[in-house]
Amino acid sequence: SLERWDTGAMIYIKWTQIPEGEKLRLLNKNNEATVPTVVGDILNGVRIITASREILGVVKTEDETQIQVKTAASPASVPVPKAAILKREDLKINEMDAYSPEEMLAKRAEGVTDGDFPRLVELGKFAQALKLYERAKEYFTKAAAIDEAKKSEVEPLLAGVTSLIREAGAQKALAAAKKLAEDTIYDKAI
């Protein structure tokens, strides 16, 4: 929440409305161990502020009455009437601010064939960086099946992503158990 200095009014903001880097900054988690590496490209983006919202993304189309902005929140572009714009700022943004992880991966996977070993390994590593572990495993498995001589290159990657899948599953189970304990459903939590 924010408190306005001029009126003392409280403004409530959902965590889902705040970019990941800002969340870490607000939580004072800016040391090297917690700052995520930037995944994706840097794009020419736009920040548009209206009376009711802030839109961060990439301009897809613009005419005299509205702007279509692609954001990470939706696969479709968001229409913004120009009359509603209070402030518009052109800036450099991370690709993750405009596209979902699935969209970023799909864009890079276009034209990649099942026989393209280097590109499949690259896609697997990118999917792993996006925490799309199942997709990473899929790409590493396809790459391992291409050439027996290169299989030894992929096996450590495949083992690593399999471990990450198990770890993610354990984190989900732990979160579910904590929630059950908070709800005093101890027998299921155990």
C-alpha cells in the first residue's frame, strides 16, 4: 500500500500489478543472491498511465484514437484509448514485461526441427531459465535422441532439469501442507 503525502489516503496495489524487479526492490532483496538474472531480450517498450491503471508492454498498433499494447498478462493486446492516457513514456523493457514465458519460448521454437541438436539444447536451457522445467526436459530428451555421440552432452542437463522438476513438486507439496496447517487441518498437513 502507499500513503499519499498530500491527502493521507491509502492506495492499495496488488502484488500481481508490480514487476518482479520492483517486488525485490520493495522487499529490500537486492543482493546478488536474490536478484534474478534477466531472461529474454531488451525491447523498446512503453509505460502508459491512465486514471485507473498502468500498462507496461510493447506497442503493437497505434492509430489516432487508441493504442494496442501487448503485455505479459494476456496473449491478446490491450486496447488503450488515447483520450484516457495521462502519461506515456517510451522506455527499454525486459521481454518478460510484454510476453509470458510460454510466449517467449514459443517465439524461439518457431522453425526448430526435431533434428536440430544445437537449437534443441538452446531451447531446453532457455525453457529451464524460464522455469518451464517440463518443456526443458522435452527439448533435452529430443536432443538426446538425435545422436548417440552427443547424448553424453545432454545427460547432465536432463538430470539437472529432472531434479528441478522434483524440487518444484516438493515446494508445491510443502506450500500445500503449510496452507492446510494454517487452516488447522493437521492430519492432512502431516
